[in-house]
Amino acid sequence: MCLQAPPSIVVMGQPALPTFTLDIPASEIEEGKDMLVQATLPADAPEGSYVLWSSSDESVVAATTSGTGSIEDAMNCRGRITAVGEGTATVTATWYKGTFAIATVTFEVTVKGVVKGITVNPAEATIYDDEILELSVILDAGETADKTITWKSSNEKVATVDSNGRVKAVSKGTAHIEAKAASGHSHACFVTVNRTPQVTGIESVEGDASGITVEGNNIIVPEGAEVYTISGVAVKPVNLATGIYIVRFANGKAVKVVI
């Protein structure tokens, strides 16, 4: 049965129009969520009174009787307000006895958009000592959603990230750079930091290291290039010991690489 307010003092004169009260938890809810609104009828409400609910825009807010929607549920005077899509709608609660509408109370509900997904771009990257990588995010989010993003590095000894998604390489290794939305949705970029080949001018060695990278104890070289120890012995550029190596390009130029 509907909740009933205690009797009130009646002052003689022009009769007051019947009314009732609503307990509304919030005026704003997020898309996809709902809330219950309780109606309280006056103490002298006729037996068998009930309350029905309606919305001015069901694409924004759905307003129904809490429960199965039966007349018994309606007599509990509790409405379920469901946020469907962004916007504002007016909800009307109507107090009935039989088919006669005794009184109505209205209130507005604003539905706020939410973040439904987040993607970090790129999803993986390789950078080198002191290099800066700028990450971006793509949000699947409503226009009014909270689009705040928090960035975090899983290993700041390898790479750090600032509040704008700018990643700075610190030392060799790997790290996950995570972007997290206020909704809790998150996505990460897998970052590998490699050492930049160290190139210095020594006799018969020139300084352009274009096309050379160091990955672990391997030297990745362009097609046609050969790798030598500092003493001039040709070696395969994989599983190399720590030390200094000479990479000679097909055009005869060479650079020094330190592992």
C-alpha cells in the first residue's frame, strides 16, 4: 500500500487541492542506470489509491511502476526511473483512485552520457633513449560524459608519461602506458625502449647510423651491411657479447655501435 503522511491541521476556508509528495534521490543520473522514486499519499487518501508514472520523452527517460507493473505494484506508489539517453525529460507521477486522477506531481530528470570504451593509439611502439612518443585516445562516449583521462606507466624506470599522454623513454626495457577514463574503462600502449646506437667519429668510421637499431644483444642492419668486431673480425649480428662493433654499409661507409 502507498505510504501515507500523518494527518495535518485543517484551517477552515477555501479547501486545499489534494496533493502528495515524492522522495527523489537525484535530479541527474548516468545513461544506463536507474533509480527508485517513492510517492507518499496523504493520510486521508481513499483506500485502493495508486500511483502511475510517465515520461515526456522515453528516448531520454523511461518511467514505470517498480516491480511487474501490476495494480498491486502501483499501490506501493514506487516508480522506477531509467536513464535511456542523454538529455532532460519531465516525469509525471499521477495519483489515482480507480480511473479517476486525483492529483499529479512532476519533476525533471537529466541524463548524463557515459564513456563506453577507450582506445589508445598507437597500441604498441618502439622508441629510443630520451625519445618522446605522443599517445592519443579515442573515446566512445556521450557528449556530456566525463572525458577525464588518467595516464600511468607500469614501469617508470623504462618510460614515463605525463598528463597529456606524452611518453619519454628512460632506459632499455618494456612498459605498459595505460589511459584510464573516469568510468573505469582503460586501454594501454605496449612500449619497448631500445638503446640508440652510439656513433662516434673514429678513423675510417663515419657518423650516419640510419637504418641501424639495437634490440637486446642483436644489431639490426640494412640489407647488404656487414658487422665486424673492433678488431675487424666479421660476425653475425645476433646474440653478440657486450662491446663495440663496426657496421659497414654496402656503400663502404661505416659506423660504430656499442652494445
